[in-house]
Amino acid sequence: MKSTKPLMVYTNSRLSTGDLVIHPNDGFDLGLMHNRYPVDVHLKVHSLMPETDTLPVPGEIHLSNACRSGTLEVSQRQWEMMHKQEQVILAIKDKDIFIVSNKTISKVM
């Protein structure tokens, strides 16, 4: 499973829930080379959250040079679903993307 370094989270009012925007350099860490990828977004941001509590949300990863390297842009609703984490790691396996807090990364990988 490939993952990014820790990314600072910012909200973007133009995004829908499930849409994630990262810089192409961060996308490269995940093995992504094109502008858009359909994915299922899984949240693993709380260390006490059982595996079954995180239903995937359909979404897309967008690689954009307008997004600063080392950051993740999400909708306000997505950020609230992420328990307002300020910093997360993205991990990818096939078409599943996991939004993971630094505290739970070892349990997912």
C-alpha cells in the first residue's frame, strides 16, 4: 500500500464530499500520474473507530498544480466527517483511498 507524507488539510467550498485535491507531487507518492481518479474514500481518522464503522464514500482524487504540495483540499462536510483533523496521510490500495490520521497509520498499513 502506498501512502503520502503527512498532509495539511484545507477546506474548499467548491468541492463535493468525496472529492480530494492534492498536488501532483503528492499524487506521485501514491503512484498517480493523471489528473483525475475515481476512488472510494475510507476514513480511518479515529484510533477507536472499528473497521466496520467506516463506510466508503464514492469520490475522486484530483491532481492540481493549484494545490500546494503537502496539502489536501476537501469540502467542509468531508472535513467534518474527518473529525476536523488538521493533518492526515492518504494511503491507496487499488481504487480505495484511506484518509488516515498519524495515530492510526500503522493499523491500516
